[in-house]
Amino acid sequence: MSKKLYLITYGCQMNEYDSTKMADVLGKSHGYTRTQDPDEADLLLLNTCSVREKAQEKVFSELGRWKDWKAAVPGRVIGVGGCVASQEGQAIASRAPMVDIVFGPQTLHRLPALLDSTRASRKPAIDVSFPEIEKFDRLPAPRAEGVTAFVSIMEGCSKYCTFCVVPYTRGTEVSRPLDDVLTECAQLVDQGVREITLLGQNVNAYRGPMGQTGEVCDLALLINYLARFPGLQRIRYTTSHPAELGDALIDAFADEPKLASYLHLPVQSGSDRILGMMKRGYSRAEYLAKIRRIRAARPDISLSSDFIIGFPSERDEDFVQTMDLIAEAGFDGAFSFNYSPRPGTPADNLRDSVPLDVKQQRLKILQDRIRGLDTDFKQALVGSVQSVLVEKPARKGQGQMAGRTSTNRWINFEAPAHLIGQFVDVEVTEALPNSLRGRWRPATGTAAAA
Ligand code: SAM
Ligand code: F3S
């Protein structure tokens, strides 16, 4: 009987990508296949996130729930990976003795050896080191799981924003060599992938070595190379840092039609005082100037951002500036969270001075505003015809397909399943709270065939 792996993933898209790689590595080495039913699994992996305190605490309460699962069948193994593992290391196994393996984002390729080691020794196997890019060299060839795929092009972050743990949990920025990225993308496209999202904590800081020449390739040039793959029809990237968004990347929105009309550009705050304390490396005016240039290059673009509410010493006037910036930038989506002090970060030495109820009030005002802007954006699409990659049957079934617009909005529409993997024209007929509804417009001559 084949061995079964049950995987729980928290956090960002990089973690989702890493989870697929964990499954691939264990599939190749030990014949593991993934299951959605924990009862038939003998290996449980938790891929964790430590960006906010709540996410971190969730891991320990989750582990408590798996104690009985482990005790029920001898030989069952529990592994914890990701950023909490990286930050806590040995402490995880001490605080949660049911844990057998602790591995970091950069050591997931060593999972097979860690598994063998804990089985042989019956002691926890721990490796949260940063062997840089070695991970990518040891991973099996990618397996497409649909018509879209993530490709991680860099690891870590060297920006050291004062509130953030990522540079400590994922290490400093390391870019994958250009040839490796192009090979992985080509393999995915050969398997039917039509849209690729390039991933990195600071994806636009990508500087991939090119062959032995000593030259480096930036994200704009990488997009340019990828756009030449005939089978690849849409390219996205996330997450970008505003200070790394240079002219060439902005020009790509004007010059490269395969680049999706969507950009997630975290600003965090609209107050220069707070941006300075966060060490973000740009001012409000510089950020807005970039937004204006992006809109000039791609007028229909969807822009979203990240906000931290209640950073130490944030006053009402700072928050007002954040709200003004939202209006001026015209975001139509955002991820926003209350500031959460993270151990080991410079901001953790500042007093977490904004009371929780004030944080909550500000967060609600911001989230209501963003929800309104998202509704306006979707409403404005009603009546337009969008190019949609048909990704999969819609959850509600009934002959409905689901895909995304270039502006990253899910849209459901009636269409035959054989269109999965194709770009089709869909007229937007209705804006719903979390998606759009549409009508497939078959190209002339295809309606009969459907
Ligand atoms: N590279 C991105 C950028 O340019 O900001 C951010 C990646 S970070 C892992 C994802 C988001 O988590 C940040 O944009 C920030 O809004 C949020 N975040 C990070 N640390 C946080 C903290 N201590 N409290 C609340 N939110 C936090
Ligand atoms: Fe974190 Fe700032 Fe990097 S938010 S991931 S240190 S850009």
C-alpha cells in the first residue's frame, strides 16, 4: 500500500509552492502520495507561517489536536516546516513533544533524510539551516496540477522592515539562476500550464545569475524571456516591493501584453513618519508617483496593497493619511492586519502603543473602504468582455466553469469543460461579493463544436 501524506499549509503563496515541493520530494524518495483524509495518512506535515503572532499560535493549538491522531497508529510521524519551524527550531519539539521533524523553508528537500533519521533513532530530527539555493537543485522536476502554476524565483528578503520576521525565518534574498527558472517554466508549459505566477517575498528584487557570464537578469528581462514561450499566455508576479519597482518593470505593463493587468504593491502606511519608522525605503510621494506611472502604462490595471494598522505610535493623523493614500492610489483590493509585534524584530523594542480597540476601529474603517472599492471595480467590469483562462469546473457545478480575468477576479460562466486551458472571451454580467458572473462568448465557428 502506498504511503500517504496529509499536508496543512498556512500563509503565503510561497508556502503553497513549498508544500507542493514537499509532496514531490517525498513522492520521489519514499513513494508518498497526498491524501485529503488524515485517517489514512502516516505522515502529517504542517507548513507554517510566523508573519503575525496569531498565525504562530495557531500552529501550537493545531499540533495539540494531532496528538491523538499520532497515538492511534504506531509509526505515525508529524513534521513541522515553514517559518515557525525556522524561528523556533528545537523549541518546537520541546514545546510540542509529538513533533518528530522540524525543517525550515530552505531545508524541505532534506525531508526524506530527516524522515529516515527520526524513524531510525526515534528522536526528533531537526534541520532549519539556510543552505541557500541548494534546495532548488535537489527538487524533482515540477508536476503541473492544472493550467496555472506558481514558480518560486527567489528566496528570502534583505529589506529588514522593522516589523517583519521574514529575513530571519527565510534568510536574505537569494535569486535562482535564470536557466533554472526558464527550465522549470518550460517543463510546466509542456505539461499544459498556460499561466505562471512568479513568486518571491520581494519578487521584483530578482537578480538571477545568467550562465557563467557574471551578468544578472532582473524581473523585467525574465518576463521578456518568458513572454517568448509560445504556450505561455499569461504571466503574473507577486509580491513586489515598491522601492524595487523600476522603469523597466513599469514599461513592461505598456509593452508586454502577456503580463496580467494586476499588481500587488504593499505600501503598509500612508504616513511618511510611520514609513520611516518601518524602514520601508520610500516616501508616500514616491509611492504615489510610481502608481501614476503604472496607471499611465496600463490604464485598466487592478492595484492592491498590504496595510499594517496600529504600528507603534500610529496616531489618528497617520491613519487619515493612509486613508487619503487609498483614495489617491485607487486600490481595488488589499490585505490588512493589525500590527503584531514579532520577537527579534527591531519594532519589537518599541512600545506596542496603539490600544487594541483603536486598532480594530481603524482596521474596520480601512477594510470597509477597500470592500467598497473592490465592489466599484467589479461593477465597472459589468458589460465588458474579458479574456479569461478557463481553469476548472466551478465549485457549484451545473456546467459552470471558473477562471480569472487578467485583473485577477474569479468569474463563473457556463461553458463546456473541454475549454479548460484555453483563453476565452467572457462578457461580465454581474458583480458578486467575491467573484463575477459572466456569459461565454464563443469565437465565431466554435459554438457549434461546443
Ligand atoms: N515583500 C512585501 C512588501 O513589500 O512589503 C511583504 C511580504 S510580508 C511577508 C507580507 C505582509 O505581511 C506584509 O506586507 C505586511 O503587511 C504583513 N506583515 C508582516 N509583518 C507583520 C507584522 N509584524 N504585523 C502585521 N502584519 C505584518
Ligand atoms: Fe518583510 Fe519587508 Fe521583506 S515586509 S518580507 S522585510 S520587504
